[in-house]
Amino acid sequence: MGAIIRGVEYFLTTVHDRPGSAYETLSQLAREEINLLAFGAIPMGPGHTQLTLFPESSDRLIRAADKLGMSLLGPNKAFLIQGDDNLGALVEFHRKLYDARINIFASSGVTDGKGGFGYVMYVRPEDHENAKNVLGI
């Protein structure tokens, strides 16, 4: 399979940091038939957590958030890479951006346990178009 690289949009929303907050948000989105390509959660100081939502359809997420009264920040841009897991699977992507002097300021990845991986990679907004060209998107 190799790897599939695509530009994706993501949105941020903040919830109370308590058991079930992410569950409630994800359940509401599922009821609205919002398919997420990726999801993240990080603490944002006492009492709050920031959820990062990578929807398959940004327009559908925006409509659902409006209906649900959910405040969204975005869209922001990132890259989603999915491919075959092997030793050094991420090296070439990093090398290409390094050679172009583009900094990856955040990333997160996981293997699926079946030979595949998913990797979300963030570059600065002013570098996004150049990174797309370097990555061959």
C-alpha cells in the first residue's frame, strides 16, 4: 500500500475536564453522523480539556456544531498520513520537510497492530502550501 498523504482540516472545542465530557461530545457527533478521521484531547489548565476534531466533512461538522450549540475554532490545517508500518516509516516524510526547511511543530501517530499506521503532522500555516508541494499532495 505504501502511504497515502492528504491535507485535512481540524477544529478545536473546549469541554469541562470531567469524566464523560469527551464521551458526550463524541456521542453527539455520532448521532449527527459526523465521521472523524482523527481525534485528540489535551488538558488546558484547571478544569478544561481541548478536543481536536478531524472531520471527514468540515461542512457537516460545522452544521452539526451549530445545531448542538458547540463552539468550534477552525478550520485549521494539518496532514494525515496512513500507510504500511515498517521500521522508519516516518523518516522520509520528515526528511523531505527538513530538506525544505519546514518545521513540523507537532505530530502524533499510532500503529494499528495489523501492519498499518496513522500519523497526524502539523506545520505552521505559512508553511502549509509549501509542505503540500514537498509532500507531493
